[in-house]
Amino acid sequence: MADRDPGMLHASEKIFDVSDATGVKVRSKRIRMFGALACGIALIGGGTYAYDALVGSKHATTDNAYVGADVAQVTSQLSAPVSAVLVQDAQQVRRGDVLVQLDNTDAKIAVAHAEANLASAIRRVHGLVATDSGLGAQISARAADQARAEAEISAAKASLDKASVDLERRQSLVATGAVSADEVTAVRNAYNNAQASLRAAQAGRAQAAAARDAALGERNANRALIADASVDQNPEVLAARAVLAQAKVDLERTVIRAPIDGIVSRRQVQVGQRVQLGATLMIVVPVQAAYVDANFKEVELEHVRPGQKVELTSDLYGNDVVFHGEVAGFSGGTGAAFALVPAQNATGNWIKVVQRLPVRIKLDPKELQKHPLRVGLSMNVDVQIAD
């Protein structure tokens, strides 16, 4: 080593010096990069924590929300032909506006028939009242017949007693020859006639009593139809009046009116069509009474409560139009629970899926009037949990 060229040794030392300097620079650069990365991660984590603590924890947001409304189905309550349809789809209507006119010919005939039946019922009841008076007079006449029959019986008994005494006297004198046989025979015939007259009088009394009882029964049956009620309150008249009222209601139902304020949708009726009872003719959507069903994940609802304020935006109007509302309540079950085919989780290959629970949000009617929404539109929902 001592024989080496000093110049060559100096160059080697220079090479080692350059390598050491480059390594130091690389290590410094790496340290700075790792430091910057650590600082970035720390800043991101801190920012996320700060956002969650200051903002995120005070809001529950979702874009899985849709406009809904309690629509009114317009149905026919009669089976009749359609004579006129006065509205079209997308037309604004007010409650009470005429939507459809059904042919009312049959309904008018039914009203006329019911009115005639009511008049007949009133006359029948008046006749029953008059019959009651007539039956009372008839009962009085039968009572007089009974009294006359009693008098006839008394007279017949007296005649029979006299005939009996006369017969006994004549029979006692027959042996002495004081009376003839013809005279005795005549007296005996008179006695037999008196007996027959008594039996006839008794039969007349029974007949008069039976006639009076029959008149009493007929009057009681007649009074049962009119007792404790005036003509207007008689059950027969009330039944006829109810039939007339139903006929008038059916006549009114030939004019189908809007049940609520809203927009006509899904019109399915045409002029000339014969609609059946209960057939759906159209739907009226109350857009000014719309609400929003926001489907939040179950993990997002810990601090959501009814009454909290909500801000909403719609894709229809963009972010410039902000709707305001409040949480009205929570659905009774998740969407999966009310699905047509509910999930069956009692299986061996079960996988947990985060469920969504519909939250009903009431909207400000004044804002809806200014910016109407339609059923099914998407909404972005922000619940102010801090409130």
C-alpha cells in the first residue's frame, strides 16, 4: 500500500466523498417526503375530525329522497255510460269542480219511481188511520149486537118459563078430562118453540161476541201499523223516504266532482264508455300538500328526531331554490320489510346489509305554492340535527 501513487489515492478519497454526500441528500429528501406525508395525513385526519365534530355531527344528509303525496282516486259510484269528460291530464282542478258527467236517465227514472212510492206509502198510512176509526165504530156495533142478543135471551127464557108452567098445568089436568088432548099438544109445541128461541138467542149472542172479538183483533192489527208514530214518522213512510233519498243521491253521483285540489293524472275514462261501480276514472294529485320520504341509513338516524328542521333542494329547480320543512316521523318499517318479497335472513349464508328507514318530512305549503313539486321527483335532504 505504501507503493501506491499518492495521486490515485487522492482521487479515490474524492469519489468516496461524493458518494457520501449524495446518500445524505437522498436520505434528507426521503425524510422530508415522509414528514410531508405524515403532515398531510395528520391534516386530513384533523380536518375530517374537525368537520365531523363541527359540521357533520350536526347534519344528516341523503340524496335518496323522493316527493310523495296522498293522491285521491276518482271512482264511479254507479254503473252508467259516460256522457261527458270535462278535464284532461295535467289539468289543475279545484275541489268540487266537475270532472265527469254520467248519463242520468236511469237515475231520474229511479227518483220519479221513489217519489211515487213515497206518495203511495203516505196514502196507505192515512188509509190505516181512517180504518182505525171505522173499526172502532164496527166494534161498537158488535157490542150493540151483543146487548140485543142478551135481551133476546132474557125474553126467550121468560117465554120458556111461561111455556113450561103452562105445559105442567095442562098435563096435570089431562087425567081429569078438564083439558083436551089438542090443547095439551098446542101447549107442548109452544114449550118446544120457546126452547128453540132460547137456543137461537144464545147462538146470536155467541155470534155477536165473536164478531166483536174479530173487530177488536182487526183494529189491534191495524193500530200496530200506526201506533206511536205520526204519518211522517210511520216506518213505511220512512222506508219510502229513504229509498227516495238514495235515488236522489244516485242522481247527484252522476256528476263526478274533484274530491280535493290538485293535478289530474292517469285519466282512463272516455266519452261513451260504460263505467262500472268502483272503476277508477282518474287520479287527482294534491301537489300543494306534497311531502318528502327520505330513506336514511339506519346508522344515520341516531340523532334524528321529529320536529327537527330540514333543508331540501330539488334537481328540478337546482340549488338556488331551497325548500324548508321539518321531520314529521318515521316509517313503521324499513323498505326491505315492506317489499313485495321480504328478505329471509334466517339462512346459513346471511350477510348483513345496512337497511334504510323512510323518514317523512313535511314541507312549507307557501314554498310549494311558489315552486310546485311533482310526485316522484328526487330531493336532497339535510336534517339540522343540532336543532
